[in-house]
Amino acid sequence: MNAISFTPLATFTTTRLNLRSLTYSDDKAIYAIRSNEQVNKYTNRQKQNGPEDARDFIERVNDGIRRNRWIYWAICLKDDPALIGTICVWNFSNRKTLAEIGYELHPSFQGQGIMSEAIKCIIDYCFTVLHLETLDAYTRKDNNSSIRLLENNNFVQNNERKDEEDNMVIYTLLRSNQNTPLNHDESM
């Protein structure tokens, strides 16, 4: 079993991005994403009612990080600390060899390769630092952008496992299928 501690949260810098922890000052940006109809179209969550809901969400996220239940990063452009999206790793297996990756990006920033850059960084972290064997991603069958993102990052549809919801598909990435280290700077 892998012993893991997510505190302090690893932060990352990629070519265009900074991945950092969520702060209460992210409340308006979190609200803008989590209340956006286009983003929520592919999730099974209730729309947030305001920045107060976002602050509650940020507190739950940070508490889960402190308790080593999940990892959650704000995605920001390198030259601007404003949150434009999020990426997380959660649902760790008991043996800490498998986890699920999740992500969301404000529609104003979609289609620019931002999430692909963020996911590459987090995949590398999951396999080289956390020593996971498998990453899963759940997406809606009609979320073509998410499916393309996953397939472009070597995830394959897992036909052996089915989600309880008919409209969801599971994509899997095995560490053994990763052969190239990715370039990013990690700071703790």
C-alpha cells in the first residue's frame, strides 16, 4: 500500500499554467464555473446558488486534501493568478494504486489546449510521485471534447467496466502505457 500525504499540496508550473491550491479568493471563479450551464451539462451536480456555495465547496475541498482523501488544484494562466479551471485526483482505491481524475474549465478557455497541458502534468505526478498504477476518468458519452482529451492523452475506453449510469463511459490509463516523462517544474 502506498502511503500518501497531500499536505502540503504539490504545486506545478507548466509552459503556460500554474496549478495551485484553492483559496477563498477563488470563490467567484469557482461559482462562475460550477454554475455555468455549458459546464454543468456534463455533470450530475446541482447548480451553485452563489459565491457562498463556492466558499463552502472550497472548504470541503481543502478539508479533503488535509485528510488525504483527494487532491484538487486550481488551474491558472502563468501570467494571471485567476482560476480558470480545476483538476483533481480522487476516489483512491484502498491500496492506493488506482484513482479517478476529474477536470473542468470555464468555457472561455476551452479549445486552447489548456486542459491537455494540465492533465499531462497531473498524469505524470500520479504515476511518478504517487506511484499509481491506474487512472480512471468518467465522462458522458456525448461529451466529445472530454473524450478527445482523454484519448489524446492515451486513455482508452474501458469496456470491461460499466458505470451505473447508461450515459457515462469509463476511460482508463495504465502507468505501464506511459513511456515519456513530461516537462514541468514542481514546487512544494
